[in-house]
Amino acid sequence: MTITEIGNELVNIAETLARVISELTSLAGSVTKLSTALGADEVGSPAPKAPQKKAPELAEVRALLAEVSRGGKTAEVKKLLESHGCEKLSEVESEFYEELMEEARALL
């Protein structure tokens, strides 16, 4: 192999490396865009969590407690409220609505 052939081969290798670098740069840009679209701050960060279940509204809790009460369990409904330190549903903090509903469903 002559020096000219070696030189040409080195040029080919350099051109190939330049194309590889260009493709890797393009790939990095695509990964960044995908990461941004998924809401991740950096590559490798966890995927966004599924939306949390919507907290029940007062009207939903009231309807469920009314249903339990209509089923002849008014005293049990009153005990549920008392177990949360309240005499009336309007006194129950909204953060306890889900728990109260679970307890009420158990009475159905």
C-alpha cells in the first residue's frame, strides 16, 4: 500500500467518523425532545406518574352517607362521623372524604 492509498484510506475513515458524529448529535437532539415531551428534566429520569385519583367532593360523600342511612343504618353513619371527631358531615375535613366513603361502603 502506498502513502497515497493510506492517505485516501485515512480520509475515508475521517469522513465516516464525521457522519457517525453527525448521526449521534442528531440522535441526542431527538432524545432531548422526547425527554421534554414526556416531562422529564433529564435523560434517564423517571417517567411521569399516572394522574392521581380525583378526591371525592362533599356532594359525593353526602350522597353515599344518605344511601347508607336510607338502608336503616343512620346510627352507624352517626358513629362514622363521630369516629372522625365530628357531629356533621360539613365538619369533616376534605382530606378524610375518601376514608369516610370507604368506611360507608363497608356498611352497604
